Amino acid sequence: MVPSVMPTYGRIDIAFERGEGPYLFATDGRRFLDFASGIATNSIGHAHPHLVRAICEQAARVMHVSNLYRIPEQEKLADRLVASSFADTVFFCNSGVEALEGATKVARRYHFHNGEPNRTRIICCTHSFHGRTLGMLSATDKEAYREGFGPRVQGFSHVAFGNLNEMRAAISDDVAAILVEPVQGEGGVNSAPEGYLRALREIADEFGLLLIFDEVQCGMGRSGKLWAHELAGMAPDIMASAKGLGGGFPVGAVLASEKAASGMKPGLHGSTFGGNPLAMAAANAVLDVLLADGFLPQVERISALLRGKLEAVVKRHPTVVEEVRGTGLLLGLKCLLPSGDLQTRLREEQGLLTVGAAENVLRLLPPLNIEEAHVQEAVKAIDTACAGLARDAA
Ligand SMILES: *Cc1c(COP(=O)(O)O)cnc(C)c1O
């Protein structure tokens, strides 16, 4: 008999009843150190007092009014995102995939507006993940996600991530935009090679294309900068944000330069829930924390500490883990034994939550405000679990 919750996920048999900072407490009394953060989403940990207060106070005032009216909380968040990014204008939605659908519409409409309606194709990368709508399944590089869901949505093609020759070769006069994740998450925690993002900027400018970044996972402070592309010293034309943006409250955003958004006008895109006062209060509260003096530099420091300790774990257990991947607090352990075994052992024996990724990589996505003691606790757990796996395999 089908469960009342449609079985689209293979779920782990744990239910949580409470969270506090980087810890989650299960209904069976167990405590876990959460290096999964609801898949890079609980960016400031669980039950952060400032976020909780903002949501409660806003809920008691007004939750939802629709975009038929001005929404002051939305204007405030848009102003702040504009002030702290390349963007001049922002559209709010409710998830990552919606932000990418919106980004694609903005890019195509730009060319339509400029008298080039045939420019519709989006060049994407291998190992990319952009979400699960019918449209974004075509942008995502995973055939298994598409199987059985009907004709593939046209207008997306793929080249090898990091390969500039392939990117140039794929460009013809039907291309609207290039879409990449500055750091791939689901695809195996792959950071863009040195110089890649800057070269994409040059290619986009040379051919009159728009550059779209998917920072749904790597953005909002996870890289140690507010936006991951800042590390490359350049900027896209359009960017999708979500996951960490609401700190656990569902909210997504399409950020765009004035030029890139020049084709958009009233009536061309919309969302009933998008940017409602409650979601905006949550995201504004998260931004208060991230933009506070010293917060992002501390993310850089703590991620360097974690990375250094993980490199040492790799050296100590060369039969279990091969390398540390990623940027900031979007880190991956490339495993030699099945990464699922390491994940299970960490959870069941060490009380540490992690997330899988493609290519046999285990993702570590702690809240951005973890402290040194949490790093020590996690590394000790990983070290012990690796030692156990090595012993069992011997
Ligand atoms: C999670 C994710 C998405 C999809 O976000 P949803 O909120 O699940 O729709 C898109 N792109 C990237 C890079 C992601 O990590």
C-alpha cells in the first residue's frame, strides 16, 4: 500500500523534534551534530533566536498579501540584496528551482526584447544540478531524473564543467545564456577551476550572451563570501539564490543586472507566494546575521580550520578517503569505500549528520555559525568512523 506521503524519497528512519544551533534532537532521544543543515539550508543553525523572533513577530502582524500590493519587507530585502551584490533588481519566489526557471525566463526575454527571439538555448555543464521541474530537469545533467517524464524540454545543452574549449565550441547564434554553479553541490562538490568563471565572463561578453550563476547551494555565505563568485573577482548577469537565503524558511530569488532584466515588465512573470511578508522577514533576519561585522570572515576562518583537519584525516586513512573537495563550508570527502557506508556509520555510531553527493562524495554542509568545538567534534567523529571502516575492510 502506498504511504500517505508519496514515496519520492528513500528516507532515513529518524524524526527530529527539536534543534538548537548545530544540534538536532530526535524523538528517540538521540542528539546529532548537524553537518547537513537540511541540505545547506539552515545557514545559521536551528532555532536561531533572531530568526525565530523575526518570523513570530511578522506572522503576528501579516503573513501574506500577494504581489498585487507593495510589500515593504520585500522592498527592504531587495534593496539589501542589490546593495550587497552585482544585481540591480530582484524577483522573489519560493525555491531554488523556481529561481532558475525565473533566471532562464529573464535571460530569454532579454534577447527577445533586443530583437533576437531565436536566442533561447542555455548552455549548461556536466554534473550540474538545477532542480526538478520539467524545465530544469533539462538543465540538470542526470538522465535518470528525466526517464519516464515525457519529452525533454528543448533549449538546453551540456558541455564538460571546467572545459573552456567545449564551451566556445558549443556557442552558435541560438544561444541565450551560459548557466553554471560556481561550486557544484549535488554533482560531487566540484569547485570551478582557477580562471574558469572569469573566462566564462569574457566568453559571454564576446558573444553577447548572458551569464547565469546558480548559487542556490554555494551562495549566501557558504563560500566564506556572501556570493561564491566574489572569490573569482567577477560577476554574472543573473543569479539564482535559495536554500540558505531563508535559513530554513522557503524562499528563492532571481538577482539580475538592469541590462539583463531589461526585457521584463509587469505581467511577464509572477508567483502568488513569492516574496510574501513572512518569507521576507525570515530572509531579512538571516541577512542581518550574515552581514554583521566579522561574520563572513569567521566563516572563512572556520572553513579553513575544518578543511585543514579533514586533509589530515585523508592522510591518516588513505584507504577510505581520497581527497577533500569544495569551497568554504561546502566541502566534500571523495571516498574510496562506498560513501554511503561512511555516512551511515557517522550517523548511527558518531551522531554526525552529513549528505551524499554524486561521484561517491560525502558532503559536509554545517551551519555557517559553527564554532571550533563543533569542528573538533565532527573531525573526531569522521576520524573514528574512517578508522572503523578501514579496520572492517582489512
Ligand atoms: C537544491 C538546488 C537546486 C534546487 O533547489 P530546490 O529548492 O530544491 O528547488 C538548484 N540548484 C542547486 C545548485 C541546488 O543545490
